[in-house]
Amino acid sequence: MTRRRHLEVAQLRPDEFAAAGRVLGRAFAADPLWTAVLTDSERRPDILVSMFTALTKATAVQGRAERTPDLGGVALWHPPGKDIGLWAMVRSGLALPRFVMGLKQDRKRTIEALRQIGGRKKVLMPEPHWYVSAIGVQPERQGQGVGTALMQHAITRADGDGVPIYLETESESNVAFYRKLGFAVIEEIEVGAAKVPIWLMSRPAAEPNPA
């Protein structure tokens, strides 16, 4: 049996933001939530790339925008106690607000879905935590340990900080993947008019080593 090689995880460089947006856009191309919210199937791929490029730029200002070698996978993280605030918006060239304003007919559905998801996060995770804003793997790289490498890198960081991790997934198959990494489902909700099921999951903070 061939042993998987270790995949190093590194911070994205600014010149890689657009490529990261394409990686995430492809990874979420068939995502149930975005399929329901972004109703124009022809425009959806380009919209997703624009959205994730904007999100990557904003996250990198005060969070962690990370990749594996050759951009096989990308993960965006908000650190404990921080969301994408005004400063990050300005520093990123107002990429996210400009994206939202350009959505036109899909704007209301997108804002409502994000509002609902964000509202549950505030209720379920009031304590400081690392938040998985987005994680995606190139379709042809799935099953090669790319997503695991991204998650294990962040788990080590969160354990060092002594804080939990929180995420949402719209794919029931991903629930088993995250459970293997120590996550548990804390709530399942239905979002939007299409009632898309979303699993809200957390991984507890690591127990401190005894002195």
C-alpha cells in the first residue's frame, strides 16, 4: 500500500488570492446551498469564483488564508474573537461589499442565508473559537489527504490556543469526515426557502497537559 506523503500547509500570498478563489469556486460548484441561492446555473461558476476570491482577500487581512502545495486545497479561517470587520473590508478593497452589490436578483437570498447561518453561530458558539469560513479541495485532488492536511494543521493551532473549532457543512458525507477529526454535530438546520439542510459542528478545545 502506498503511503501518502506529508502535505505542507502555507499562508496564501496576495498573488495567489485569485487562484484560491478558483479552487474554492470549483470545490463548491455543486454545493446544495449555493445551488439553491445562486439560481442562474450558467453564471453560478463565475459568481462563486468572484465570491471566494473576495472572501479570501478579506480573510487574509486579519485571519488565516491557507493552502497546500500546488493549491490542491484552500482553507479560510477566522481567529478567536474576530469576524470580517470594517478594517478588513477596507484593506481588501471592499471586495466583499462589491461582490454582494453585484449579485442583483440573488442578493436577497444570499444575505438571508448568511444571516441565518451567522445567527446560529452566535448562539451556539459564544466563546472564543477558530471558525472555518471555507475549505475546499480541487475535485481531482479529493481523496488524497488534502482536506485532512488543511484541517490537521488548523487543529494543531487551535489546540495550542486552547480553543474549540466551529464549522458548517452542507454535505452529509462531510459529516463523517469531520467526525473522524474529533468534531460533533451540535445542530442541524434548514436554510432558506429551499430548506437546505446544514450541519453545524464543533470540535472542543484540547485538554491542557498536566503540569
